[in-house]
Amino acid sequence: MITYGKNYSGTTITDTTKKEGMEQPLHYWDPSIAPSGMAFISSNKYGDWKGSLLVGSLKFNYLDRCTLEDGKVIKEERLLDGIGRVRSIEQGPDGFIYVGVENLGIVKLIRT
């Protein structure tokens, strides 16, 4: 009924982005990154990244680190740019982030 997106062909789905009784997204990408996989960093393995939200990009082949403040994205940073289509993101029991990448496998995220 409402969207900021487009059809895969590039045509408009609808021009309606707001409607009574419907919530607005907290954040969206324009153009869409084709988000896939999402995880919060809750371990101490990544220093000041703790509390960040990681979102995979199928379309642009990167991992997006979103810095949040009061429940809103205030900054974005591309990680693993060009790695491939990110399919999944999980924080393991060891506190490290593991990223599933199409045609590559599982990548362990280490911050130096």
C-alpha cells in the first residue's frame, strides 16, 4: 500500500509513501541495498562498534555498519566492500561476527 521502493524492472510500485494508520520506516535505503541478514554487535570484541547494527547488501555486495542513536541510524559505514552478496550475519558464542557470503562461504569479521 505504501513504499519507498521500486519494482525490479525499475518501474514505480506506487507514489504513495504515507498513509493514515501506517507507520513510517525508521530507516530505508534509496536506492535499496537489497538488505539481507541483520545483527546487532553486542560483544566487546569490536570496541566502540558495540551496539552497532550490521546489515548485508545483496545488491551492492557489502556489509553496512549502522551507528544508532535514540533508535535511529545516524551514520553508515561500508565494510567488506565488494566481497559478494551478503546473505546472513550472526554473532557467534565466541563474540565474533560471522558473515555468510554467496559463492564464498562464511567470513569471520576481525577488527584490527
